[in-house]
Amino acid sequence: MKKLVKYSLPIAFLVLASVTQALPTHAEPKENTVYKTTYATTENIFLDTIHPELNKFVLNKYGSLVPWADSNIVEIKRLVSPTKFTYQVKIIFKVFGEGGKDWGIDQITLNYDSHYHNKELKDPSLKPEIELVEYQHVIPIPK
């Protein structure tokens, strides 16, 4: 009887632990809760800020908004003249066909005018001007 009492507490603990681990939990996440922190580059930040403009260029090229992802900056140049300060950016990204199975690679070249460097600081509502220079299909989506 003494042995039964001696081993019953650890066995009860193991049974209780296994039952609670098997039960699903349905906790509601708190708003603005950070679950994971990952490293972000300046490239990630820049691409996030111009994402709406990239959507417009893709929409104009295909006639509808095709899914695209995995954008990367290939090249950045600074074009400096006496009156303007512009960044020329080449971006490459994957575009997807119908159903998301087929994909291709597109490259876009943009001019990004910086109002800050163009001495237009008096109007705080000014946003950078983004101009499409070239749009090309590096690897077209298979038909």
C-alpha cells in the first residue's frame, strides 16, 4: 500500500500533464502583440513604402492585378543634376499566373525623386515622385 501511494503522485502528475497538453487552447491574441521579431533591411523598408506604386505599375502592365512577390533591389543609382536629385532603382520580382502555379520574373526601373534633396521643404505634404522608366518581362509567365 505504501508503494502505491509513493508512485501514485508522479503517475497522477504525468497523466494530468499529458491531458492538458492534448487540449486545444483558444486564447484570443492581444492587439498589437509582437509574436516574432525578425531582422529588416533598408531594402525591405523601401520596398514596403513603394509597394502601392509597384501595384499600380503591375496593374497597368497586365491589365489586372496579378499576384507578385519576392521583390529585390538589383541596382540603385543616384542621378544628380543642378536642379534635381533622383534615385534610379531597378527592382526584380516574381509574378504569378492563374492559379498561382506558373510564374515569371519581371524587372522594373523607377526614378524616385526626393523632394528633401530638391529643396522643396516648405510643403510638408509633398510625397516622393515615382516615375516608371522601364518595365520588362525577364522570364515571361508561361501560357
